[in-house]
Amino acid sequence: MSAFRRLRGRGRSRRARGMTLIEVMISLAVMAMMMASVWSSFKGTTRAMEVSEEIQNRYSIVRSGLLRIETELSMAYLSKNQPQPPDDKHYTLFEGRDSFESDSVTFSAFAHLRVRQDADESDQSIIQYFLEQDPEDGDRVHLYRRESKRLTGDRPEDLERYFPAYVLIEDVVSFDVKYWDNKDFEWQDEWRTMAIDQQPDRLPERVWIKLGIQDGEDVVYFDAQVVLMMQEPIDLGRGQ
């Protein structure tokens, strides 16, 4: 009877001793693996959310820039009140020049916004969009916007001498612009109101813009069409 009690006592003492060191180490290892898995999953989810937010912000900037181009193009105009020879300046113009996928467009528009009260400015301006390399990184190309607050009569290629340009959209791969000719019923690669043998006295009915932007290793394209409200020259001197 006493021997049986001793055996039962030994069994109780083994159970009372709890987990061994190896069991503790295994438990800790399993717990560490679970925590690492949870952290990795959380980190991956957070990074995916950050990347998604960056992409959405990038696309939002592109869409806003494209909307600005559309809005300003819709307000393009030509004036009948052109200077007489020997003055050969074009104070109002629409020059869409083709250069494969690096086009440029310069036009007069009722699109200038005055930011200062009583500023000696009107709503008329010359606006220019073009692609150019980043001055600090030749591997990057941006879409630039330039604006002359006055109708100076300068040629598009001379505007950079007097008016600065700023980046509208970064990392642009292509800027392709087409112009709908409602007389020939076809898209034109260029529209030149400064050339007598082109379209000296009218604007295109519509403008189609195709913009390619760098998105990591891929190129994403955005496109839009805009209708020009004033396709025929207007008489700014009427009623004066």
C-alpha cells in the first residue's frame, strides 16, 4: 500500500514540474513565427496601400493637368483685328506643331486668371504647352506650360526668351496632339494659323490630346477631346 502511494506521488511531482526548457523554446519559436507572419502581412498590406495612394495621387495630377489643357484650349480664339504690313507679328494665333510624339501647341485664349486685384491684365493671353527634358536630370521629360499675360506678337519659338515655363506634369513619355478639320473631315497632325498655305483664318473644330506618362516600368496613356467654342475669327473692335 505504501509502495502504491509512493508511485502516485512521483506521478504528481512530474506533472507539477510544468514545461521543460525544450517545450518553452519550441513554444517561443512558434509564437515568433506567428508574430513574424502577422507583421509581414501587415507590412505588405501597408505598403500596398501606400503604393495605391501614390498611383492615385499621380493619376489625379495627370487628370487635373489634362483638364486644364482642355479648358484653356476650349477658350482659344483668333482676332480679325490683325496688324497691317509691314508689321508681320501675329498677336493672336494657333500653332500646333507636330514632332512625332513630342508635339507642341501655342495659342491665344481668353483663359488668363488675374490673381491680384486691379492688376493691369486682361483675360487674353498666349499659352504654350511642350515637352522638354528636366534641366537637372536628362533622363526625365516633363510637360511644361508657359503663359504670356500680354499679346506680344512673338513667335512661339521666341517666347522662352521673355516668359518662364513651369512643369505641369512630370515624367511624360509622349504628347501627341491632333486637330479636326471640319472642311476636309479628317484629323490633321498640325494646325498653323501663321502659315498662309495652312489654316491662317480659322481654328480646328476639335483637338484630340493623347498623353503618355511613365508609371514604373510601364507607360500609361490618357486621352481627351475638346471642342473649341470660337472657330472663326472674332472682331474685338466691334462696338468700340
